[in-house]
Amino acid sequence: MNRLNHREGILFVLSAPSGAGKTSLCRELIDSLSDLRQSVSFTTREKRGGEQEGVDYYFIEAEAFQKKIAAKELAEWAEVHGNLYGTSLQTLTDAAQQGTDLLLDIDCQGAAQIKHSYERGVFIFILPPDYAELEKRLRDRGTDDETVIQRRLENSREEISQAFWYDYLVVNDDFKLARDRIVAIVTAERCRSHRTAYLLDKLTIKGEK
Amino acid sequence: MNRLNHREGILFVLSAPSGAGKTSLCRELIDSLSDLRQSVSFTTREKRGGEQEGVDYYFIEAEAFQKKIAAKELAEWAEVHGNLYGTSLQTLTDAAQQGTDLLLDIDCQGAAQIKHSYERGVFIFILPPDYAELEKRLRDRGTDDETVIQRRLENSREEISQAFWYDYLVVNDDFKLARDRIVAIVTAERCRSHRTAYLLDKLTIKGEK
């Protein structure tokens, strides 16, 4: 690819406490921004009905996953309910080199690992308008009992207390507004001069007599 | 104003070589973003028909202007065709404290002075798609003779060569797209965490038991 016509792909990392609406927002972003691709993670858990290899996850054996950890091939990884999940550093660097913008939906600890290992990325944290609303949303799901709701609220407080280092804070007071704010962040980051300096080179060369 | 409910106003500085479409873009931005105000400059030139004090400019005497320079009250100033033009530092700091976002349309040298004296601001440079298009736009105006056109093109090259330090580069290939990109930058900058950390304070306080 021609260096002068080329912008490096950007990694957008999205985190949010549960109940802040992250899953719906991510789905909406991938649907509405055709030039933004969801980052696909590796996992050791069993493939569920309807899930596709390379679309939902890359499904691998625990031994292969451990090798990736040992070889420092993962930008982040975590164990959840006995299964391993992780993002390959190669996935991120390939996308960057190809000029592909990626969306990675991950919790605060994963995001912090990415920031440390990948040293790039735009970090966006989605906030609920307030705790009362967060609690209401968790209850309205009707899927969790009181203990689970209380634990989720506790986790949310913990996650929000870590949000200070993110680049952007987006309040999800209104779904459409929140989506528009994230779309605006994607558009703005694509215009940042450290990413678009090749435009100046192009103009300088074309402009020379 | 309550610190916890308050975001500092942002200064958006827009520069562009002549022919890049800056004037139309600024007018469109002020019209479409009701919560963005055009910054009003001081000038020593005569008021023209239709111009309003405090809307188009603050019209002052040369002596008063010189006093402002001496007292370091100006964030930037310049002499153009024998008249003085400048932006008051007080205008900028008042808007910031009141949470008012300002748009300042100014050349590269003025922008550089602002960056130095005000030490804040979001700097956006508008680029023409290429030199051929810039030349075409200058010729299509039909107002300038060949010497003036050549001088403007030369100035444009000079301005573009200084654009590297701006925060954002926006290509005006299509007026509507360029406007949308600047609107996106305004929206995104309003979400930046160093400006919206008060949201975390609010959630932390409300969230405490």
C-alpha cells in the first residue's frame, strides 16, 4: 500500500459497566459504520449453536491458548468461568497496517492490558446517566435475582472508579444520542493530524513546481 | 456554577488557506450548532454598513488597542492593511469559565499565537482536496487577477506547510462531509475525559452509600 495514501487503522476500545447499554451500542455501531469491524477474540470455550468460527470467536484448545500466552502473542487475556478469552496482538497490528478500524468490546481490566501491550488505541467508556437508572435497567431485565443485581451494581461502581484513564466518557442517557457521540468520536479520531499527516505530504508533493 | 455539573468551555480554532472554503464552513457551523458561538475580535478599522458592535467586531480606537497590546490583554493580534485586529484573552477565559464553546476563524500565525498565549484550544486545519482544486476555486470566484491568484496559491502552500501542528486536518472535498467532520470533532471533544471527569465525580458521589 502507498504510504502517502494510507492511514493506519485505529483500534477503538469500548468499555462500560453492565447495564450501561454497551452490547446494543456495539451492535448498532458495527451495523451503521460499514468501515468499522468488530475485533474477533480467541476462546477455549465450546462453540454454541449459531456461532461461527472467525466471526463470533476463533475457537481453540486450551493448550494452544496457553502457548499464545507463553509466546506473548496476546494483547490481553482473561479467564471467565473456567474458559480463556483473549485478543491476539497480530489481529490488532494487521488491522492497523491494512488501515482497518477495529471495535473491541472489553472490560476495564482487558482495556488496561491492551493499553499497556498495544500502546495505541482510542479508549471509550460508556457511563450510565446515574446509579438509579443503572439499577433500574438491571432490574428491568428481569433475569437476575437480588444478590446478582447487588453484585453487578458493586462491580459497576468499581469499573466506573477506573474510568478516569479512558480518552472519552460517553453518557448513555439516550441511546440514539450515545450512538451519535461514539460515531462522532470515530469520525473525529480519523481526522486527527498525527494520523492524517500523509495528506500534507500529498499536497506538498502535488503542490511543488 | 457547580463544579460538579460543569464542563469548561472549549475554544475551537479554525484555519485554512484561502479557497479551502473556511468562511462558508464557519457560517454553517455557527448556524447548525446552536451551542457554539463565534468569537468576536477587537479591531481599529471603521465600522462598515450593516456591521454591529459586539456582533461582527468590537470597534475601538488605535490608542485603546495599543494599550491592550502593552497590557498583554490580547491572545493574538495582527495588522492587516494598516488596521489592527485582535482577540482578547478575557473573551476566551470568560467563555471557558462559563462553559461556552467558541469558534475562532483565524490564520496560521494567529492560531500559533493563541496556542502559545492561551495554552488550550482545539486546532482544526481545513485542507483543499488538492492544489488543482484550490486553484480552480480561486479562479471560479472571478474576482482576482492572475497576480493575486498566484500570490494566494503561494500563501496557501505556505499555510499548508505549517499545518502539521494542528490537532485535526479536515479535507474539504465535499462541503457537507467537511461540515459533518467538524461537527463530529466538536461533539467528540466535548466527550473527552479530561473535560468530563466531573461526570465520574457525580456518579461516585451519587453511588456512595
